[in-house]
Amino acid sequence: MAKYSNINSFNALKSLKVGQDDYQIFSLKTAQDRLGDLSKLPKSLKVLLENLLRFEDEKTVKKEDIEALVAWQKTKKSDHEIQYRPARVLMQDFTGVPAVVDLAAMRAAVKQAGSDPEQINPLSKVDLVIDHSVMVDFFGTDKAFEENVDIEMQRNGERYQFLRWGQSAFNSFSVVPPGTGICHQVNLEYLAQAVWLGESDGQKFAFPDTLVGTDSHTTMINGLGVLGWGVGGIEAEAAMLGQPISMLIPEVIGFKLTGKLREGITATDLVLTITQMLRKKGVVGKFVEFYGDGLADLPLADRATIANMAPEYGATCGFFPIDDVTLGYLRLTGRNDDRIALVEAYCKEQGLWRNAGDEPVFTDTLSLDMGTVEASVAGPKRPQDRVVLQDIPSTFRSLMELDLKPAKVEQERLISEGGAGAAIDAKQSALQNDDPHCVIDGKRYPLVHGDVVISAITSCTNTSNPSVMLAAGLLAKKAVEKGLQRKPWVKSSLAPGSKVVTDYLNASGLMPYLDQLGYNLVGYGCTTCIGNSGPLPKPIEDAIQCYDLNVASVLSGNRNFEGRVHPLVKTNWLASPPLVIAFGLVGSIRNDITKEPLGVDQNGQDIYLKDIWPTQAEIDEVLQKVNTDMFHKEYAAVFDGDESWQAIQIPQSKTYEWDEKSTYIRHPPFFEGIDKPAKPIQDIENARILAVLGDSVTTDHISPAGNIKKDSPAGRYLQEQGVDQKDFNSYGSRRGNHEVMMRGTFANIRIKNEMLGGEEGGNTIYVPSGEKMAIYDAAMKYQQDATPLVVVAGKEYGTGSSRDWAAKGTNLLGVKAVIAESFERIHRSNLVGMGVLPLQFVDGQTRQTLRLTGQEQLSIHGLSDDIEPHATLDIEVKRADGSTESFKVLCRIDTLNEVEYFKAGGILHYVLRNLIAA
């Protein structure tokens, strides 16, 4: 039970009557009598202000913290630190399993220290949705869903048993079973309430629904007016255990939306445009708040689509205020009438309601007339790199540096000009002696650079939006009626974000047409977008490898980083669901589908995209099929699961019974010696460089989620444990086993270590001997010699998913510091949370200007228990020739709380030490 403020310095506590019910609220309207006018404060900051008023305790939240947030209106920025407590935590299973493993390990440590293990319990509501494990092993048949679910349960039985144990062992912890939907869509359609309820001292309190999640795209819920963003699993665990989230009062960028989308333009086109604009603006670490009268006609599903991609445009969140559109969505999705009435009354009382003409004060603003948005995709390697639809072929040609002749796909042949066409002599020879091709069902097809081998309707961004999903169904219907078919080399899939999607596709009569084109239901989960695209058909994989082809995927996702979608697919394009199908029909991204035909009909007539693109009137007509009964039906028993889930047997113990033979769930070493005093912070002497990395190194590069290679350190480990390669599963599914995950750190096949001249793959040079070896193997040799390690990188280090193993694995390899030009917000926090120093180059210096090759030894000076946030540290460089020089770096331990966490060895270590000492 939460304990709300009994200090109430600003006399904010009052009663709000809604219908027959009375609620206690911390009133912003009342507080402004003492605080001053709040009318121009961004609504996202009003949510933070209410949170501070409610938790004022003179320790974590002081009177001056509240005053600083109000004073923000004058300066529009602040370096004041506040302590924020979200109402709840959302998890998915890839990040949730290691979080529950940590909680289980903490219970074991508390028990070993002689204390009550049940002290380790979530103090706020936690929902974990199993959505990241289903893979597209089977596709293109009516049985694909059933077969994928069966193999998912076989692969993940041990993980699921562990999660079921967690659900029974921990309080306030619920699990949504596999085969239900994507966590963000389940959150949007069911879990979120817009206004949350709590009890304190026997009274009922109403306050804004807020959350943090262990997935970057937690931000999707901002479309519903719920303030939420992604944090690392480490930080989420601390929040569960009662630790406030330490943050600086953020800058807030206002994004004004006006006008309406033109005919034929989708919400996906809109979000890709906004993502590009905000990336160019520079909003990393900032809130973005959308405003403007264009919101009145922007459906909530479109708002959620835009909010979802906040990580891609770099913001902490993309917030939409609550208004009539919000209430309409709450009504449609079957929320309780009393709650809807409370949402309206509360938000209007608190100044959180969006009114026409609202113009809050912002740090900075930008605007978009939605009528100017063009049909777009993003790619080939970053979600912020928007490409106008007709420019995809030229973009690809520039990428390939090949002069591809325009011709029919069936007539095209690769023109090899050396270099880009083949990587090694054997492959060059194959290219010269035979045209690139594949053989499918006994028939030979050309397969060349730019061919689409994956076409996937996937991910929370778009599958939560009925408009674009129904547009895909309508396009499929028209394509089938015209006699078009998906190209045989294209692996196609449909993975909705909830069962409601298949309900309305069936109700509208569109599902059979999707099936006929091969977009059969493959599962309810992230699938291709998270890297669970599954294997390509063997003839396709063989051809790609034989001819060293740069083939493409087109997915309705939000992430297209290198090596993420499929290890053999180098260029990946984000697109709306109907465009995903269009590219599946044409089978190539070399074609300008705005001008060139997709195929021919039964009479041999060319069929163009415009011939099968649905009109807005057609979409609006089938949208009427989406109704509240569908949401009531699918969410009535959302936590129950199917027979396979219910049949899982679990131990009834409060501490987990670790199995030393398990290759999925292992007792991690993070809390060994936790009952002993923390070691003092000391300078790092004569550290070796484990890797020198470039710009935009993502958490996928640092800790991949996809396939485990047979000859990788993780693959060798699994084989030593008796696991066959066919049962490797993925890195994401093995996150409960630190032995796999530390071996997988920096193991992405696309990561480029400049110590090896930019060669791809997770290798390095073990400097003492000059040997080339896997990064894990080198790290273990350094550990044997007690040699500390550092990683050197460029800009935007750690972008992408909020992947705690990117920090945990770094820690276990013995890396003491990461030195980069800039850090992504969540990963920087995760590094501190695992006791790894994030250090930032200053004064325009970089690894290049300092001539850091990886052969140097680095000593980091200025570290002690007295370290302060944003301290300046000195690094001494000892080069291979014996010469020395030094440079300064900024220590990115940003807050006083983080100093305490770092001194304790990490944020969870801090919580544990305090519990044991109590």
C-alpha cells in the first residue's frame, strides 16, 4: 500500500466527487494558490508535478523540488534533480525473465544474509506480457499459428515455468500468457486506465496513470495520455522495490500538428515524417508534447503510432494530452463507464484536459501540417532515415554502388563491377559463372541484390492501428481479385498485436485474402521486428550466401538496425502494412512501385499500386466492424492462458530452486558478497581497450536478441552443455542465463571493431599477444591477469532497445568504463546501474582526434567515494611505443542518487545492502 504525502506544503489535498464516488486528489488548481499560475506548464510536466505533490516527504521529495518544477515555466529548462514514482511497471518476457531472475537472486541473497526473503517484493503493480518469444518458423499456411505456438511452448517451457513461479511467489505481479498480444498493445487496449486509483490510510486516491516499462516502446501509451517511457530492467526492478526514479526536470519540445492527412497517406507515413523531423531537431533526453488543433481529428490509434516511436526520434516520451478522442477510445475498448467519467472529471479539474487553442510554454517548438506528409518508408539501417516511396530504388543503388539496369524482375541479372558484388574470390567466381538464382519447389527464379526475402506485418507500432491493418486487408483483397500473388522467394507473415485484430479482420471478411497471399497468422507477438523472423527457406539462405547478395526485408516495425531482423538480410525497410504487402507482391525494392507495375492480371494487363490501394472511404466503411464486444471477449480472461500454459507445474516455494543443469535459468553472480561492505571507488589503472567502436552502436550490437551462431562463444557453450544447434533458440530467450549472455556480449555479426580495421563480427585483438579472437575469449584472458577493460566508442552509444543485458554483459566481461562521444539515455543509466562508468569525450575530442587504436593502456584518475555528478576526470594514455599523454572526460554519473548506486556496486546492490542493513 502506497504512503502518500502527509506534509502537503501547498495545501493541495482535496476531495473530488464523481457520480456517487468521492476521491482524494492532490489538486494542482488548489496548489497554485501558493505556487503561482500553472496554466502554461506543459501537461506532461503537470503529471510530474502532481507526482511530487503526492509523494512529498522532505527526504526524496522536498518543497524546493516542487517549486523548481513550477519555476521551469520561466527558464524552460532546468538542471534540478527530482525523484519520480510511477504507478506501475510493464515488462515483456525478454527483459522480464532476467528481471525476475534478479529478484529471485536477491531473495536468495537476503535469505543467505539471514533476513526474510519476502522483503523482496514489488511495491507497485507489475504486469509482464509474454510477447517476444514466438518465432516465425512456419508461415504461409493455415497451420502456421498452431505450429509456431507449439514450438514456442517446447522451446520456452523452462522459462515459462519460471515466470509462472514468479507470478505465484511475488505480490502484485501478473503474467499475460503467450499467444495473447504485444505488451504495448495489451497496455493500450486493456491495462492502462488513464487515471489510476490507489489507497492510503483507508482513503481512495485518484491520480494520473503513469508507468515505466522494460521495453523502449513503452512510450506508446503516451498516445492515451498516460505518461510512460522505457527504462532498463535494472531500473525497473528498483522502481518495483520502492526506489524512486531519479531524473532531471526535462526540457519539453512542443510539436504542433495542424491539418489532416491526404487521401492515401497512412499513420505510418506520418510517424516516419515526425521521426525524421525530431531526430533532426535533436530531442534526446527530452519530453516531446504534441499540441495543436490538428489533434481534434487525429484518431487515438494514430496518436499511439506516433508515441510508440519516441525511442526512434530520440525523446524520452511523446505525450498526447487527454481529450474527447481519448474518452472515445476508452469507450470503444471497453473500459468501465465509471472510470471514463473519472478520467474526464479528473483531467478537467487538474488542467490536464486538452482544449482547443491550448498553447503551453515549451523549451522549443516545431510544427507540421499533416496535409504535406508523403508516402514514405525508412531505411535501410535506421528508423529515422525516411525515404520517399519513389526514391527507394535510387537510395538502394547509391547504397550498393551498382548500376542496376531497369527491367522486369524476371529478366534482371546482376551486373558485377567488383567489390560490392562479392566479398571473396570464390563468390566472385560464382557470380561470373552463373546468374544468381534460387530453386523453389523445383522451379528456378532469379535472386539478385535488392530482392525482398522478408515481408512482415509485425510490431506494436502498426498492429495496434485498425486503420492501417484494415488497409492491408483491403489491399490484399484487391490484389487477389486482380490475380496478383506474392513472389515465391518472399517469406510473408502476419503477427497482430492482439486477438482483437484477427477478430476485426475476420468480421470484415478480409482475412481470407491475406491468407491467399501468404500473410497467414503466425502468432501474436513482436516476431520479425524483435529479430524473431525465423529461418529463411534453405534455398533462399543458400543463394544469399553463395552469391553474397544484399537482399531486403520490408516490415511494419519500428527497428531496422543491422543484424536485427535476420543475420543474412542487410537492408531493412520500415513501411505501413499495406506497403509491406505491395513489396511482397513485387518482390524487390529496386522497382519504383509508384510508377512501375506490381504484376499483371489474368488478362495480361499491368496492375499498378494505385489500382489496389484502398480509398479512405473503403477503410472507414470496414472500420465500423471494430466494436467494443471484441475487446470484452478477448480481454475477459487475459491472464488465464491456454491449456498448455495452465498445465505448467510450478514449485510452491518463496525462493527459487535453481537447477545447475539449466541452460535457460541460472543463478547470476551479481550479488555475491552482498553482505560484505562495498569496495571503495578507486582509480582505474592500466586498463586495456576491449573494442573501439563507431557511431550509433546499438544495444542490438552490444547484446543481440536473435540467432546464436554455432561457432560463437555462446554456441560453443550450449554445445558443451549438450544442446543441439536446432535447440539453441535465441539470445533473447536465453537472457535468464548469464553464461550465455556474457558470451553473447558484443557478439552481433554486424558489429565493427576498429581494432580489426572495421571488420564485421564480435572479435578483437588480445593486445599482449596480438592474437585475433572473440571478444568474450579476450575478456576472459584479461580477467585471468586481473586487467581492467574499457570500451571506446563514437556518438549515440547504446541506442535502441532498453536492453539491460547490454550493461550486465559489459559488467561481467570486466569492462570498468565506456568512453563515448554521447550516450543513449536508457543505456547510460543501465551502465551506472551495473557499476560501469559512462565517460564522455569533451572539447570536441574523439577516438580519432586522440588517435586511439586499441593498442593503448588507459588510466582513469579522479575516482573516489567523494565523486560528484558530472565530475571531470583525467585519462592518461600510454601508447605502444611508451609515450604518454592525457585528456579529460566528463563522468556521466548524472545525479546524486546515481553516485550512491555506483558506490554500492549498482542500483540493485544499493537496495539489497539497505534491506540487509535494516
